[in-house]
Amino acid sequence: MMKTMEIISARRSVRTFSGEPLKEEDARKILTFAEKAENPYHLPITWVLLDREKTGLSSPVIVGEDRYIAGKMHRAPHAEEAFGYSFEKIVLYAQSLGVGTTWIAGTMNRASFENAVGLAPDEVMPCVSPLGYPAKKMSLRESMMRRGVKADSRLPFNELFFKGSFNRSASFEEAGKWREALDAVRLAPSAVNKQPWRAVICSDRVHFYEKRSKTRSDDEWDIQKIDMGIALCHFALAAGECGIKVSFRLEDPGFSEDANMIYIATYADEEAAAK
């Protein structure tokens, strides 16, 4: 079985699929896994598999997909982070099966997808993903899209992570026991590759922040908080694989007074924190 870091490193967003129908065994495994994909906020999410041919659903940036997976949930504090966390677990599991995915939030007929999942008036459907087997070659459109957002590049470690405060950058070596888990965060996907995550290392704790790159009104859905959920998922999975038992906490250390640097959550090394 592939390890978490191997899956994270191997995965890419797939927009060009082979057209081969998704094996029923793979579809069943993905849905079963999705129904058990928890998040640290303990917010429930309902997952639905949608057959492209039967529903007529599509996206202008996707070719050859067989099905879609969509999640719906009630609005609540931290709903975006919870959704991102759970959905990324599903995405990584699909990757382990050889099934391609890509996060879609805007490049779809949202009303059609919401109707297909039976969205209630008090529910939201933040994102969907196509499911299928990657084609041997990307379409020209996909290649151009990837170049446009520099999909294969990531910010350097020391621009994302800090030690003790935001005044001191942390190198990979200085991150100590947290370096592999933070590197898993660095490799995470994000909307148009904005990479909004920042983290401050404080001995037995790592505090995560969202570096907001756009303004929004309070009643809008914050897509970057979904990205933060993805980052938290990568961190927790990789830390566990490194043998670090982490606990999730909401305990803002007050490191930032910047309105666009927003505290999200903290992970603590349970054994070290107990000493």
C-alpha cells in the first residue's frame, strides 16, 4: 500500500480522462470511504455519486469523465474547513485506487449539480470532483490551464512556515519533527494555486493561518478556507504517518494583527503537550 506522502506527491488534478467507465468496485469503495471520512470539526457531510451520462452533468474544462462525487452540508462555523478536510481524504483515497480527480467549484453549471444532489434550501454544495481514469495524454486545454496557474510549482518552505512568530522564517531543517508533515502541507492543492496556508511552529504545537488573498463580504463562501481544510488534512495524515499523535485544537495564540492573516486551527503533539 502506498504511503500518504507518496500519494500526495503522486497526485495531480486530472481534467482529461480516458473515457473508460469507472469500475463498480472502485465506485463502491470510494463512496463507502467517503461516508466514513470524518473531519476534526465533527460536521456531517452527505456524499453523492453522480453518473455523468444519466444526469447529463458536465464541466467545460473536463473531458472523458465517467462520474462525479459531490458533497452537501448545512452552513455552520468552520463548514468550509471541514468540507475541505473530508473531501481531500476522499481525493487521496481515490488516488490510491488509480482514480483521477480535480476540485471544481466554479467551472460547472452549479444549479444543475445542486439539483442532481437534491440540495435543500438550508444546504450548500461547495465543490464537486469528476471521477475516472486519467488519459495517457493531457488535452491542450488542460496543459494550458496548468501552465496558467503554475500548477506544478509551490512556494518555498521558508515562505510558508515560521518559528515562534511571523518574524522568523523556518527552514525545512529548523522545522524538526514537523518538517515532513509541513512539507505535505506545502504540496497541497489550492484554488488557482494560491497556497493560502501559513503556519507558526511553537515546540509541541503548530498554529495554522489563512493568508487571505481577496476581500469578500461575510455572507460569501470562503473558498480559501476550503483550501485550509485540505492543508490541515495533509498535516494530520502525514504527522500520523511519522508517528506523531496530534490533537486538534482551536486556541488562537494571537500572533497576527493583520486582518488578512486569519487564525484557523492548531495541532499539538499529544505526548509532548502532556509532559
